[in-house]
Amino acid sequence: MFEQLKHLVWKIALRSLHASLEQWLETHALQLPRNTREELAKRFGTSPETIDAINQALKTRAIQEFHKFGGNHPK
């Protein structure tokens, strides 16, 4: 009985941690600051919109990989 309760507590904690980490990745870690996007656009001779599109594609891929790694726990 204690082991089942312990397992349930861990599962709830990990689910919460997973959701928090995913939110942080989406809102902070995987965001390029505006000045960085503009610098990259100039450096590669493209528009900031192109850099935004590339960033979004990379962000989507990173979140997909995060779900694979984390077992795709629902929020």
C-alpha cells in the first residue's frame, strides 16, 4: 500500500514538473530576443520573419523531442 502511494506521489510530482518545464521552454528558453532575431536576419541576409519561422520550427521540434523524452505527460 505504501509503495503504491509513493509511486502515485512521484507520478503527480513528475507530471507537474514536466508541465512547468514545458511551459518554461516555450515561453523563455526557446525564445529568441528581438535584437538577436534582427542580428541574425542581417547576418544571413534575410528578413526577421524568416528567422521567426525558423525559430518556430526549431521550437516545435524541440517540444516534440521533449515529449518523447518525458513520456508526453498531459498537462
